[in-house]
Amino acid sequence: MTWDVHAMRAPRQVQRLEDLPDTHRPRVVGQADSVVATILEAAPDADVSDPSWLVLKGPGHTIEISLGKGAQVHSLTFYIDGGTSAVPVVLDVCGRLAVTPFDTESGEILTATSQPPAGPPPDDEPTEKRRWWKRD
């Protein structure tokens, strides 16, 4: 199971994804090649063979970063396989790009103390107890 983090240039007052106004359109983070270069500053060993889908491997984690296919990047999505060892890397990349990372499970801003989501609920536990497990 992956831990997904979505990052964009969000208004300063927004502390949760649900606080984003419906009319919000993320501002441009940068040109794709510039964003890749900035990510390489934080993670020089990143696999950038596909510049729209980067792969960063570290001790105890793999992070895949989707930049989209456009010439300009408006947001990034981090797909984290592994635990909390990936958090400092994600925060470093986001800091360098001046974007706000949101944990898509909780909707909260990702912090150094954020934890990955729990696994699927046991068969005898109602799925309503875990919002992420419900399918719309």
C-alpha cells in the first residue's frame, strides 16, 4: 500500500485540503526541467529517465513522484512505499520547490511527525471507520 502526498502552491491560510476553495487553481511550480533539477538537488541519485515520473530510493522507502506531462508543473504527487523514513525527503523537496505537501489520507499538511496510513481494516471492522477505505 502506498502513502500518497499531493503538493502544490496553496494559499497560506489553507491547513487542510478540504479548506481549499472550489475555485482554487494551483499556481505554476515551474517548468518541468527546472522542477526536475531542483528535485535532483535534494535527491541526486533519483531516477529521472522518465522526467514526468521520478523514482527516489532510500533506506526503507521508495518515492515515486508524478509531475504530469505538461511543460509546466502545477502540482506534484508523491507515492511513498515504505514508512516515515521518506518524510524528510518529501519535506526537503517540497521546501526547495516552495510547495505545500498534503497527506491525502488525513487531508492535513505533511509534517515531520506525520505517519503513513494504517492498513486495510480487518474483515470484521465496519469500513465506515476508515474514510480512506471507503469507495465513492
